[in-house]
Amino acid sequence: MRLAAAVGPVNPVAPALSFGVMTEGDATVISAENDGTMAVGGDLRFGTYQLALNSSGSFVAPGDTVPTSLVVGGRVDFAGSVPGSRLQVLRSTYAKVGDLTGTVVRDTDNNGAQVNTRILPNADYNATPRVELTTRQAPSSVGPTSPIDFAAAFESFRGTANDLATCDNTVVLRTPNGDELPRPIPPGSNAVVTLAPGETNVLNLSATDLNNIAILTFADQPTASTPLLVNVDTTGVGDDFTWNAGNFAGVGGEQARYILFNFPTATRITLPGSSATIEGTIYAPSADLVDLSASNTEGSIITRTFEHRGGEVHYFPFDTTLSCGGDATPSITVVKSSTTTEITEVGQEVPYRFLVTNTGGVTLSEVSVTDVQAPPASNDDLGPVTCAATVLAPGENTTCTATYTVAQADLDNGGVTDTATASGTPPGTTTPVVSPPSTLTIPGGEPTSSIAVVKSVTPTVVAAAGDTLAYRFQVTNTGDTPLNEVRVGETAFSGTGELSAVTCGAPPVPNGSVTLAPGGSVTCTATYRVTAADVAAGRITNTATATGVPPSGPAPVSPESTATVRVQGKLPVTGGSLLLPLVAAALVALTVGTTLLLAGRRRTAR
């Protein structure tokens, strides 16, 4: 849904930076002159043409002290220009060219003398077609660079054109006799405009009605405080409008500064040869303008492209602000959401979605979202927020997205909370409007605390009392919560001597002093001196567990881990109580068998 827009106060041509003509794309200027300045976003083609005849504007590029009258964002297309022609940039002003491909800039002639700068198709100072300056500008100052962001300027122009188009009609056209002019307007009409002082006067016309006005008569002259906005709806002609402009009565160039013809949807406008002089700005940022008229245009020209093959363009740039009724208060909202309902592990990626809506009455540009994580979460774990659209007309919305990566602090905190705000910049200001906050909390899953220990010993075989055993305990936090006061405990020890104190880490700290993050591990150690009783027993067995203190809940205890040391020369203890009787029985059986065998041999000998 698109809401009725309200505008202003805003100067619609402010992004043109005082240039009388500005295009987003290419310009072809064949005849005959432009009294003022021109900024071309694309490539430039030309015939014999003069620029800045009466005004150099007020744009001075950064680092310069001389005004620039010509900016070409693309390149100078010499091959597409009229052979033998010259485009003259007058009033000792500068030119800027964004792309110098196939271009030579010279400020010395073919004899090496210092001369006025020329922009040429080759190294010959007298080559044509060429762009001539009437001052000596350093070639490095010409380019390759463009001091204008044409894309941003035309994004602003289109937003403003759409806003202006929503203004309600306030002007009643009348006949010279004072009767209200009927709609649709009859062809050949003399339409009289009476302006209300001290406000923006709005006249909404269809393209056909505008063409049917043979004379537009001003009973009151427009001024800076009493401007006229003419919104022209070209949808009825397929947005391809041939404007056979009628005569303007009661106004001239000076009053043209306060008249603006807005063509918000037009894609092509043609001024035929029979068109009269147009008093006012042609504001058609999405249209290709073809000027074939032998008459003049007095006002700014803001179009997608420009082809000038007609009369002169006189420098009377639009020079006031416009506004119209309605709720002009800008406003914006944001609603934050996520498909993730629970965070469960470190490194988990949480997708965030921000639905941003222009709830005010004016177009907002530079729409963005700011998302702030509540401690202990950190914005360092939040990826960039990107928006599908950065310009929203009233009632429009866009979706922005970002990804958050879960950190251990979020799990320890039991969840992650953050707050988003959206902002957008209304026309006529650089101060954005900011939305109310939208807060989202995603809880953490039930934390699990667990720990494991693996015990080992060196050496695994001892020879005598006094030998030293080195015990090693590898302790690992296998849960998803940190564990404090990690400790190794002995659950069973067959040694008859005294085990040393357990220390952990490097440098060693006392047992129970270590904190382990999830997945973290530490090595603890202890030593033991073998006793005679241990040697007599034939083995030393040691069993241990590990534990730690989680942020909440019971302390986990690891499964047991056992390490066994054997005494050298001793048979394995396991099964030893059965082995000796079996050996004895075998010896007895062998003795009996031998005795019986000898007795048998004696009887045989007899």
C-alpha cells in the first residue's frame, strides 16, 4: 500500500549542485548552446556547441579554485560526435571527465607553447572534434575522475519526483472570462493561473490536458515564496510524451526559477520543432529528453538522457523549495525476527530478519538498520546488516538481514538479546528519522555440564622400592558450560606410601584452581615413591576421577580412570592364587609317572 505523500520543504534540484542540465546517462548536444552548465552522468557526444555562455554556476570541485562548467561521468565520445566540430567551455571555467579512454588532454600546442586546455581524440592539438576550454587547466585536473555521484543524485531525484506527484491539486484553471476551465481541457485553451500567495501552488494535469493548453497565462507571477508545481501524468500516453508546449504569458526567465514541471513516470519526452519556449524546470529523472524545438528552454533540465538539437538552454535553475499538504511527518518502523528459537552451541549461526516499513508521508532514502547486542553478547559476532532496498516510498517496506554467531558468553547467559532500530533520511534534510526499538531474545537450551579424565603413569614397571612413579591426569571439559575449580580426586590407591600433591597446568597451580571452557583441557600431575610393601604386593593400582563447578546445577564427576604399575620379576597378580597349586600338582603327577615307568621296565627285564 502506498500512502498519500507529503513533501517538504525541499528543493527538488538540490542534488544537481547548481548545474543547469544534469543527466544520469548520455548526452548528445548538437545545437546550439547552453548558457549555463552541464553535468553528464554517461558519455558525451557533440556538434558545434557553446557551454557557459552567460553563467559558470557555482560548483567548484574539491581541490580547485575555478568553477567547473562541464562534468562528464563517462567519456567523451569523439567517434559519435560531429566531424570537425568544437564544444567550447566558456567563461574560463574547468571541465572534468571520468573516463579518458581514447582521449588526450593538452595544455601545450604542437610547438610546445603553453595554451588553453583542449580535450582531444588524439595528440594533435588541432584535432577535431574537440572540447575547447578558454583557460589553461592542468591535464591531471581534467581526469580521469568524476566529482559527482550521479547514481545517488538520481536516486534522490526519483524519490522526490514520486513524492511531488502525490501532492493534491490546489490550482483552478480558468478561462480569460473567469470561468472554470473544464476537464478534460479542450484543445487550444487559454488557461489562466491564479496563485495563492505564500505557499506551493499545485497544478495536476494529464499529458493530454497539458498539450491542449495553447496559452498558459499567469495572473500572478510565481516567486520564491509562491512557486508553481505542475505534476504531469504521462501514463495515459504510455509515458512517451511529445510535448508541443504552448505559449507562456506573464512570465519569463526570472519567474521560470519558481516553476517546475514534474514528470514522475515519463520514460521519453520529445519537444517537437513547433514547441514554444518552456518557462520552468523539466524534472523527468526517468525520461530520455529529445529537444528538437527551435525555441528555448528556461529552467533546469533533470533527465535520464538528453539530446539537444533545437534552440537554446537558458540558465534559470530552479531556486526555491516546494511543499504540499498532508501529514509531512516522516516515520519508520522495524520488526525483528529469527527462525532460530533456541541457541545450543558455540558457533551456531542465527539468522536475523528485520522488516522495515516507511510509516510516514514522505520518501525515505539511506534506509538502514542498526542492531545492538545486549551484554555479554558482542557486536563483534554480528555480521553486516544488508537491506534489499534503501529508498522507501510512503507505505513501502523492505527486508534486511544479518547473521549472528553464538559465543560461549551467550550460552553462559542463558540466551542472546539484542535491539534493532531502523533509520531513513527524509527529503530536504540530512538528519535521519529513527524507528522505535525492536528487541528479540533467543533463549539458550538447557546447559550440559560434563568432564572426563584419562590417567596414565610412567614407568609402568618398577624394579625396587624407592623407584619414582609420575602420574598424569588429562582432564577435559566435555560439556557446554565452563567449569571452575577443576579438581582431580583419587578414588582407589593400592600404594602403601604417600602420593604427592596434585598440580595442574604449566606453570603448575594447585589442584582445584583451574577453570576450563567447554572443550578445554588441562594436564595435572603427581608423583609417588614405591615402598617395599608395594614390591611385595607385586603391583600398584591407582584410580581417579575429575570434577568441576559449573555456573549452575550440580558438579559433574567424570567416569573413573585407572593406571596400574607392575613390579619387575613378579608374575602378574591376576590368577596368581590358582597358578601355584597347579604347578605343584603337575610336579607330583610327573614324579608318580616316572616311578611307574621304571617299575614296569624292571618286570620286563626278568
